[in-house]
Amino acid sequence: MSSIPGCRHPCDPFGFALCAAPLPGNGWAKHHDDIKHAIVALAKDAGLSVQQEVTTLFLAGLSASTARRLPEDFFSAQRGYVPDILIRLMDTSARPPRHVDRLFDVKTLHVRQNPEYSGAYTNNINVEQRALAVHTLIERQIRQADHDYLGTPTCPSSGALMDGPLTQRLNSFGRVSGLVFGAAGEVSSDVGRLVDAISMAAVTTHAQRKGRVHAPQALAETIACNREHIAMAHLRGSAELLLNRIEHLTLPSSQRNEHRDHRYNYSSSWHSAFDHLHQAHSHAERTRAARGSFFTRTF
């Protein structure tokens, strides 16, 4: 064990102590959003219908009088039961194959410092276990909301909460897939399946526009490119968190109490916000054009 120059925080040979060092601020949320936006960008470029944090997701099928019984904050995107992404994908298992809406929720695990699971690694919670828990936890919250706001009764025999209209609406989409990203670069299998589905949609759409059938090589190369794109978004976010921790730890103690992770700042200036959005849009257009030229070369 050694110390970082300028502070007394220990640093082990593998960097786990540093990765678990405290970092005030909203860097965790920014890391999450960086990954989510990368996935959404790939899906949109593939021509898929994509929506983010659909707060009105559970209103379908509810009468106006029933919907009014839900509190205003039920529709907040910060609610844990609102999945991050809704994507319309091709269900190849159906006969005939058809497009269906699927829900996805992005989660990140960090070394002993996780907003939801403080002992994520010390308790042996891996990415697959966390992914399997995503739907269960959302369903539990929605079933409780059915009971609290819509008066759904409990089962007389078991005492468990019964499915109400909100729970039925959630389950109509199938299982909410957990897109879980770990601190060591590992991801849940749901991530690989989604990237493969997006890649298939991308090459199929491109082939249809060209009036031909895509080659297997094009699909393999697109999958590799998209996996690298998502992996880099995760790696970049993790690296920024690590660098900001080092900056925080090397500050004098008098400044450290006031220091915050500056990666997630909201501008109160309308003009600054507009300039930021314009720059983001220009970057997205350049990225989309570059990706389009890649498809043209490889197909």
C-alpha cells in the first residue's frame, strides 16, 4: 500500500482503494447518462423507434378518473420504476416475426461505493445478479403503487399484493432488461443481446435502402463497432470518475469540503444552455455522418 502524493489516502496495487474513494457530487448520474445516451444514439442511427424515461408509460388503458388518483410525483422521471429506455425491436421468436416494444434500464456497479448497493462487490453481487433484479424491483414498486393509489387488494390466502392495472401494463412489455455495467469493465448479457439486435437492425435497414441482402461480414463488423462504442462510453465515464477522485483527494482539506464533481452541472443561463445543445447537436451530426461513411465502406 502506498499513498497518493498530496494526500494520506492509501492506494493498493490494483487501485481498488482509489476506485472506492469518496467523490461528492453527481458524477454517478453523469456516468449512467453517458452510457444511456450512447445506446440511444446507436438505436436511433439504426432507424429504430426509441424513447427515454417515458413517464406516461403506465397510463395506457387507464380511465381519466383512475389516472387522476395518481399523485403528481408519480410521473417524475426520478422515480425508480420508470425504465430508462423503450426501444421497438423485431421479435424473431414470434410467428410471423413482428416489432414489439421492449424496456431497458441502465445500472452501474462501483467498487464498494454504489448508490443502490453499498456492498455491491463485497457482497458478491455481480452484473448478472443485478440485471435479474431490475424487473423484480420495478415490479415491486409498481405493485405497491397499485395498492396505495388504485386500491388493488391483497391475496386472501397469501397476503401478497395482487396485480393491478399498473403492474399489468408493466408486464405487457415482458421482462425489463437490466443493462448493467461493472467497475472492471464487465457487462450483463442483456447488454450484448441489445447491441446485437441494434446492429442487426442497422445492417438490415442499410441493405433495404440499397436494395440488397446484407453480407454476414457486414453484421459482424457492425456488432464489433457498436460494442466498442458502448464499451468506450463506459470506460470514459469510469476514467472521468477516477480522475475526479484523484483531483478531490489531492485538494487541501480546507477546499475538499467545498469541492464537488463538476461533470454534472446545470446552467441557469438560457443562452449557455442553448449553446451547449447546439454544440451537442453538431457533434452528433458529425458522428452520424462518420458512422454512415463506415457503413458505406463495409457493406
